[in-house]
Amino acid sequence: MAFSFPKDFLWGAACSAYQIEGAWNEGGKGLSCHDYYARLPEYEKFYELGRPDDCADFYHHYREDIDIMAERNLKSFRFSIAWPRLFPNGPDEINQECVDYYNDMFSYLNEKGIIPFVDLFHWDLPQWVLDRGGAASREFIDLFEGFARACYANFGDKVKYWSTTNEPSVSIFCGYADWNLNGGGMFPPYEDDRTKAFTACHNMNLAHMRAVKAYREMGQDGKIGAVIDAFPFYPYNFNDKRDMEAGEQMWDFYAGKWLGPILLGKYPDVIVEHFSQYMPEGYQEEIAAAYEPVDYIGNNYYAPRYAKYSPEAPYYSPAPDPELVPVKEGGEFVGMKYYPEGLFDTIRMLDKKYHPKEIIITENGMSAARDPKNPAVPSKINDENRIRYMRSHIMMLSRILEQGINVTGYYVWAIEDTYEHGSGCRYDYGLIGINYDTKERTPRDSFNWYGEFIKANT
């Protein structure tokens, strides 16, 4: 088959302020939830491998990093605005130093011909918002809308692609329960409360819709959507019809509690039938009344998961991967399977089930482990495994386009080595390697390969 792509396709790379920006107490920035919890001894287990204090120090090196992006033909850079940097102490005090910083960054990206793509919220909730109840509080909806309006007003002339939120299953739901309700939260505020988990989910969906509505009310002329992380839940046993149904139910629970409201204006049946007792009263009607259509949906894909039938409601449970091979040094991130076909299946499912106007693959990537004896030094620069990973997933992307599905962008995670919650800076996703002692930047071979690929396909 022929591998071809539209000339205006968004070939990009992604990251978040929380994971590379650093400067946690500089430039007038307030505390994020992670800045706060990482310093409490009772939560040390979540930060024992590192805190997001300086990371790659993008805050002080963004022009240098943008130059590296431009030299390798990157067409778009997806990043986030740090809410606690813009509003350090509360909803009424905007930080002008932050406004100047992001305006200069976005201006420089545009000057270099790189399209900024901005997430409003990518995991770094201000601690002052969490102190007021976080996403489990009804006030969160108003606070989020105020943050969104400030971002549009200050940066909307330079940014034409916006996402309201990134992977809320992690940063919102998992603050109060693990992703499959088998324990307490794995994210600030680390509580164990199903009612708060589902209430926070509902409030985030409503906050998303408020932010979309505000974007249009303010006359912004770009595109706005949201980013979730949907992936296949394959049946543990393909010969068991009950496992097949379990996989569909797990998709609807994990991804559908966001995709249903965002793209269809309603929650999926699995929420109504099995989890209504945890949802606010009148939740389905409220979502239908608040519904605002989006211009696109972004999806992050890394690897599939598996599901099997359970005799107890809701009649599904996660299953181990029956084919998972041990991770080799320098290979895929721990617990993730190298399976590019899953990207194809995911995007087809999104298109068939929800009919979005446009789909953007907002994250796709793999990591390599650092040497634990010398953790400041980046992993291999001649990263053949990452090139193989990217090539094979881009081949699947071409197959998706051949199906007539309107995918308009592909973003590698990550532009440079990152801080990852729970594993610190042990695993490198970056196209640019970062020495954490010296902050020296070294483009990996994968970035050189990607740059040549972009040049040949635009």
C-alpha cells in the first residue's frame, strides 16, 4: 500500500508544563497540587523517585528548545499552561510575569513556523483550587471557566488550537479512586471516595463544556476540543463472548464517561446501570442541557489493555495481557505492550462509536530506562527502538487515513525527557535527551529521523 499524508497534516510533539517546565517557585508561580503533596511525608511513596521541581527546566530554555524543534521541521508543539503559574493565589490575581512568559513562547513558536497547541489543564491543579474542594466541588466549574477565559483573552491571538483537559481519567478521577475502582486515588488528593470520583468526573465534563462555550462567546477563531486516553480493551479470551462484552463495557466505563458527554451529550449505559448511585442527582439531564459540540477530539495512545468477564456487577474486570513479553533494557515503558495495531483499532472505534468531526492523535510514544547508577545522564541517543516504534505507528496512521477517517495530526510524546508521576525522571520519552545536572540538550536520532520524515511529507 502507498503511505501518503496531507500536506497540511500537523506533525508535532507534545509535553506539559508540569512535566518539563520546572521553575516550581519562580516567576510568581503558586503551588500546584504536586508541589504541595510532594513535600508531605505521608505521600512520599508517590514521589520517592523524584519531584517535578526543575525537570528539564524548559522555563529557562524554551527558546533553545524551540530552535531545536524548528531545525527538525516540527510543524506543531502541544504544551499546557500552568494554572498555578497564571493564578498563583486565587481566582482574582493574575500573574503578569506568567502572561509575558507564555506570550513570548507562543510568539517565538509562531515566528519559527511552529503551530502552538495548548492544553488548558494537564494535571497541575493549583493547590488553592484543591483546598477549596478541587474538582469534587461544584465551584470547580466556575473556577475552570474563569481560568479558560483568562487564557483565551491573553493568548488567543497567538494560539488557534485549544484543549480543555488532558487525560482526566488520571488527573481528575484518579484523585479519589484508582482507574478501575479497586482502591484509593493514585493522584492528588489521594483520597478513597467513589462518590467524589464520579462527582469530579461530572464536574470536569461540565467545566469542559463551559470552557468550550466561553471560547465561542469570546469570538475566538481557532479550534477547541479535549484530549482523552482511549485504547482497546481486548478480550482476554477471544473465544468467550462474555469476555468480548466485558471489553466493550470497560471501554465505555474508562473512556466513555468522557467521550459520551463530550461527543454525544450523554453518559454511556454502563454508568447509568452500575454507577448512578455515585453520580449527582439529575446528572444525565444536566449534561444534555450543557452540551457544547467540539471541533475535534484528541486521543493519546500507547498500548492496549485486556478485559475478562466477572460474575459480579458490572460484569467485567481487567485482565493480564496473555501475550506480554518481558520488557528489555531500552525497550518499551514498563507494563506497556508494543502493539501499533491498537492505534488503528482505537481510532476506528472512536470514529464508529462517536462520529467526531476531526481526530488528532495527541500522544504516542515509548520510553527507555536511565542507568540507575547515573540517573542524570539521558538514555541512548542512538535510539533505534524509538524510531521503530514511531515508524510502525505512523504506518498504522496511514492505514487509518486510507479508511477515510478524518485524522489531522500526530504528536509524539514527548518533545524532551519528562518527569512522570510515580516514576520521577527514570524513564525517557524525549526526542531531545536532557542531562538533568547540566541541562544540556541533545537531540536523539529519533528526532533527526522524524524531522527528515516531516520534510518529506509536507
